[in-house]
Amino acid sequence: MKPLEGLKVVDMTAFLAAPTTQRVMGEWGADVIKVESPAGDPGRSQGAVFGTPYTDDENPGFDMSNMNKRFVTVDLRTEGGREVMDALLAQADVFVTSTRIRSLRKLGYDYDSLHERFPKLVMAQVLGFGAKGPMKDAAGFDMTTYMSRAGVLGTTVNRGGSPMLAPSGFGDFQVAFVLLAGILAAVHRARTTGEGDYVSTSLFHAGVFALNQAMVSAQYGNVYPKDRREVTNPFNNTYYGSDGGLMALCAPEYDRDFGKVMRLVGRPDVADDARLSTVGEINREHRNAEVVEILDGAFATQPAEHWLTLFAEHDVPMAKCQLPVDLYTDEQALANDVLRTVTYPNGAQRWLPTNPVRFASQGDPELVLTATQGAHTRAVLTELGFSTEQIEALLASGAVHGPHPR
């Protein structure tokens, strides 16, 4: 039995963050029905942004957030469409949406309205900036809200340079698991008390929370942007090997490891230098840059692979700064099903990331690729108790859309 088997979820979401929550729930056994408007989830065509195909027979950009779901198309502007939506919600345990609150109120699908009709229903929502404040009704996207307004991009700048161009959806996929945690807690409460709840998170809040250390330490003077030579711990920094290979060193216990690291990089002459050997001293006397320059010079004497091997042998955390394409041949990724090849209807085989949670009882999750818009409309309406005649009438009126029988 899968962990969420028997849980019924109605998914009225778009783009990346909220849809990904239901992708994972579907992998864990929930029956997820994605409700799209006749225009469809804009995520279906985002391959144009990602540089990936976005056809019915190969759409990895859409699959990332929408696998393991069934797809119905409903026009909520029509009376028939709202009748279908109400039938879906009446049998659901969870309703997830990324539609803005003011739009939900116009449709009658805000939490207060739904709670009155479906008191056991858990409603979950991803917001851009939160439910209050001057930005509560503003559109939120990963780049503008999570990365920029929440301060994430500002911490990636080497002072005097430009922020990184963040990968699409970097924060979205993290927010998906934040929302998932809230939903599962609310479902547990609903099953215990019989009372539903409203669960929300926002791209803005999640971005700030992800910056916890930076947010707290900024009030003590640890401010960004900064030059990499000014990092408070030079052992938490990036360095180049002689071949241009970029490495990330992470030895958080600077005082303990100072002598060890200096000997490893071939600088025993400074291993016992009291001026440099404690993190408190180098920050108090502003000697951070001196330590970084010593390490820059030392690492530049050998290729990156030399240092990676040496530091691994001495149990000092260091990693190659990889690019996404490097992961396709990363034996650690492949051994742990971090990436998996899937075969599309057109015969193409492509790599897709798997969700990072594993259950000992389940093994690696099944990945069911997405279907065309409205692919399951007829089947789902039949399950809801609509007769063949009613379904045909709904299709003819445009209240719902689905594939025609062959």
C-alpha cells in the first residue's frame, strides 16, 4: 500500500510550485485530478522558456510538475462547469490551488465559501506574497518573488558584479515541499477531528525562511553583497584548481581544521599562525582576504581532481561545482535514482529528476507521464455519477472538454 493511497486530491494549479506538490502526492498513491480551464495550464507551453519540447508526445517541462495525475478540463465560467467542480470537491479530501484569492472569491471557491459547503475539506494554496499587506493580490513568480523580493539573489552577488541568472523554478520546487508538509499535517488533523483547514504558504515567505542564517546575521553586520575574499569563514568558499575546475570547500569548524587544511594545501608554514588560525581573530582584524588569497594560490598549483581526491581521503568536505549536464553521468546520482530516463510516446528517452523522498516500504517511485488536456474528463465524470447523456450534454455545451470517443 502506498502512503497516500485512498486520498483524493483536486488540483487547480498552474506553472511549477503548487502543481509539483500534487505530483509528489500522486507518486505516493493519492488520486490526483488536475482541473484545467479550456485555455489549459500555461505550464504546458513553458518548454519554449526552458528550451525543451512541449508537444503532446514529449513535454518534460510540464511533466516535472504534473506526473501521476489525471486530467480534466472544466470551464468554471459556466453553470455546468461549476456543477462538475462541486461534484469533484464533494468527494475530495484536499483541494489545492494557486489561483489568486480575489479570483477565487469571484468564482465562489475561496476558503470561507468552500468550508461552509465542505467542512471536512482541506484547502491549500500557494500565494505570491502572503494573504496580507500591500502585495497580497500581486502575481508571484519564482524569479521576482522568491529569488528577488525575498533576498535570495542578493546573496549570490560577488560585490561589484551581477546576480546569477537563476535556473527557472529554483524556489518553486522547494516551495512545493513546504506546501506538502502543511497539507499532510492538515489531513492528519482533519481525519482526527473531522474538520478541514486552510493551508497556505508563499513564495516570498519560503524564500526568506530559506535565508535564515543570512537574515539573522545581517542585523549583526554580516551583510550582502560581499566579495568572496570577505567571507566570514574562508573554508566555506569556492576555489579554482590549476585546470580551471571550480570546487566548493565546506569546513565549518575553521578553528579546529585550520592547521589540517593548510598542511593539505601545502602551506605548513602558516598552519600554526595565530594571526590566522581562529575565525574570531580573522574577522575581528579583517584578515579574511589574507586567508582566501593563501588558499587561492595553493589551489591554483594542482588541477581540481587532485584536490577533490586529497580532501576526500582526509575527510574534509569538498565537491566539484557541477553543471546540470554533469549529473547525467554522475554515478552517485544514478546509484540513488536521483535521475531516471523515461521513454516518451515519440520514442525519445530523456532524463528527469525524481522526487527526493524515499520510503523503505515502497522502493523507487513509479513515474506516470502527463496526458493531453481533458484526457480523463469522461472517465472522471463517469466515476462522479454523471450519466452518459449528462456527460455528452456538458461536452456539447462547452462546460467540460475531453477527447471524443473513437
